Amino acid sequence: MEQTTHRRITIVLQAILFAGAVAAVWEQQWLNAVVTVGIMVITMVPLFLKKGLHVFIPPEFELLAIGFIFASLFLGEVRGYYARFWWWDIALHTASGFLLGIVGFLLVHVLNEMKEIDIHMKPGFVAFFAFLFAVGMGAIWEIFEFGADHFLGTTMQKEMLGDPSGLTDTMFDLIVDTLGALIISVLGYGYLKTSGNTSFLERWIRAFIDSNPQLFRRRQKP
């Protein structure tokens, strides 16, 4: 029942994106149309992973990722929510810290458990990698925003607290990215140390592992 609800919400978001693309074409807003179609393609990545690489993404992960993409790129950039709501950028960057922390944690956890790679990293290192991965990706995104504003004439870096240069916006984004990544890293560390199921992250990690047993078969020792 819960999985069905997640998938239905995902379909609704994708339908809204499709309607937005059609409306943009009708209004001859070609850039918005192209961006919206690109967002739709990104939301199809979990399906491509499942069909092409046989990696199953649990509905919770899929909904979280698609919801973030919808809120940040479609509502934020295409619909102008960043300008309409001062807190939208902060909320989305905090969420990106959570999301990237989960991705980083799962990435190194998969490598840690793959049978083809005979290594075993301690929980502290796995959590530290997830933290650095999320913070690093957040920094790369800020570089992208800076480059887009200066070379493409966009306004991805927002004026904040009277600072038109975008520096304050960048620093606030990096700070909330870091806080989100830190929370996820701590929760992930707790999962590895206790193998419990007391937090949402632990339940999601367990769902991913159970759904993709082929990624977590450690190599047998001779």
C-alpha cells in the first residue's frame, strides 16, 4: 500500500512536469520547455537504472529524489519560487545535503559489500565519506551556479541580506548543505554500528539492500 502511494505521487509529479512542458511550448517559452523536458528525463533515471542495470530503487528513494528535482528545478527555477519565497533556497539546499548524504553513504556501502572488491571499511570511514561526498557535490553545484550566472546570464545565485554579489547566498547554501550531510552521516554511522531500524534512514537503507541483493554479496574467502 505504501509503495503504491509513493508511485502514485511520483506519477502525479511527472504529469505536472508534462503539463508544464506543454504549457511552455504553447506560450512559446522555449527555454522553459527545454528545461522542463530535461527535468522529466532526469525523473526517469530510476526507471533506466532498473531496466538497464537491474538496480531497483525503493519507492521512498525514488519519491525523495524526484520530489527534490521537482521542487528545486521546476518550481524553483522555472516557476520562480526562489524569488517568491526567501526560504525556498535554504530549504532545498538543506534537503540536498540529506539526499546527497544518502547517495554517498549508499555508494561507499555498496563498494564495501561487493564481492568483487575485497575491502572492509569501518563505519566511521563510510560515514565520513558520505559527509564529504555531500559537501563536495554541494560545492560543485555552487561552482556551476557561479559559472552559469557569469557566462550564461542566469540568476541562480540570489541576492541575500543586501549582498548583490551572491557570496552570502553561496555561503548559506554551503552551510545548510553541510548540516544536512552531517545529520545523514550520523544516522548512517548509527545504522552500521547497531544494524537497528530506529530511523527513517536506516529503514530506507535496509530497503535498498534487500531490493538489490546482487550488490551486496561479499566475496567468499578461499
